[in-house]
Amino acid sequence: MVNRNRQVVYSQVGTIAAANSLDAGVFAVAAYARFTGIVKVDSVTNVTATLQFRNQQTSGGALITTSTMPVNSGGTHFNVTNESPYVGFGITPVQSASLFTLIIIGEAIR
């Protein structure tokens, strides 16, 4: 049986250079009621990054940060409600070069 209620909205494994951040982009997500997933940031030094969800009411409009959560060493699971038709995802600047994994799954409105 195929579960059509959940879809991967964003998935990436990569690196973030020191003093940089990850801007995953803005997505049309009106069909989703919530987002779940995992974010992991690993670095040589102890690093605390922040996962941000930025809402946008119209395409190309202003982005307003509505949810943030700390990402410590290891992985962090999240479950966030969707409050907007467009959402931008990102990881705030890290102190040193870091490997990251970010998987965001959208759960459809039922």
C-alpha cells in the first residue's frame, strides 16, 4: 500500500562552510498541514545551529520566521504545523565547516 498522505518536500546531505548558512529555498506548501523530519549537523567543534521555518503569505512576499529550533550534535527530530501557503527552510550560520543532513516531509491536509 502506498501512503499518499506524506511526501518528501526537501532532502539534502551536504556541507556548510564556516560562517555560512543553508538556504533551502521557498516552497509552495499549501497542501500540507504539518512538516516532520530530521536535521543533523556535525562539525569538528561543538556546533549549535538553528533550523528555521520562514512563512510567506504570497509568492515573492516577505519571509517571516515563525519557528526555530536548536540543532545540537547528533540528529534532531521535528514536527511543526504549517501556517502558510509558502515556506522557506534554512539552517542558520555555523561556526566551523559542518556536514549536514536535512529531510523535510510534508503531511497532507486530511
